[in-house]
Amino acid sequence: MFVREVFEKDYGRLFDIHRMGSTVWSPLCGGLLTGKYNEGGVPEGARWNTFNENSYLKGVWDNYFAGEKKEKLVKILKGLAALAAELGIS
């Protein structure tokens, strides 16, 4: 959802040629699109707190929240929440 350019631009032609598509995996991005991480932290009881340093969720978290990425992601999450509210959807 956040980074679609490569997928849509680079693979779009392949999908057309081979008359195939794709299946969305983890549409809520490991919970990031639920709204509970919109402030940039992990709320108590969230599943991000239940996995160890070697879990795949640690890698996903680092991919979106590590270092300078956190500020950008929080901005995106809040923008999505505002858009959803404007449209009357969750």
C-alpha cells in the first residue's frame, strides 16, 4: 500500500502479457493500517510487543519505523486516517 510504484509500473506489463494478476498479502501491513500505531509507538497489548527480535514483524517494523522512516510513516498514517474519516470509512 505504501510503496506501489515498482509493483504497478514494473510488473504491470508482465501481468498484461501473461494475463495474470497478484494477490494482496497482509492488507493491513501487519497492523499498521489499523490506526493504533498512528502516533508512532506501540500501544500496550499490541502484537508488536509479543514478538522477539528475530521475528519477521521486527523486520517489518524496522522497514517502516526505523530512523527517519518513522516521521514519514506517521505522516502517511495520519493522512490515511483523515481521508478515511472524510469518506466515512474505517
